[in-house]
Amino acid sequence: MPKAVLYAVIAVLLVGGGVYAYQQHEKEKDTLQIEIGPKGLKVDPPAR
């Protein structure tokens, strides 16, 4: 297998992994956060 093809496959995997990670990060921003601490209950609604 030529080196150029190997580098292209690695680049595609890295870019695809980065896009997937970014999408998961953005999806997690829209979740409801509930924190229980010594000051009581804190609820943060999803930011839109």
C-alpha cells in the first residue's frame, strides 16, 4: 500500500473522529443540569 494512501486513511479517520466528538459535545450542551449541594438544589435549564 502506498504511503500516500495510508496517510489519507489516517487523515480521514482523524477528521471523522473530530467531527463526531464535536457533535457529541454540542449535544451535551442541551441537557438539563441538576446539582444538589449544601446550599440546596440548583437547576440549570438547557441553553438555547
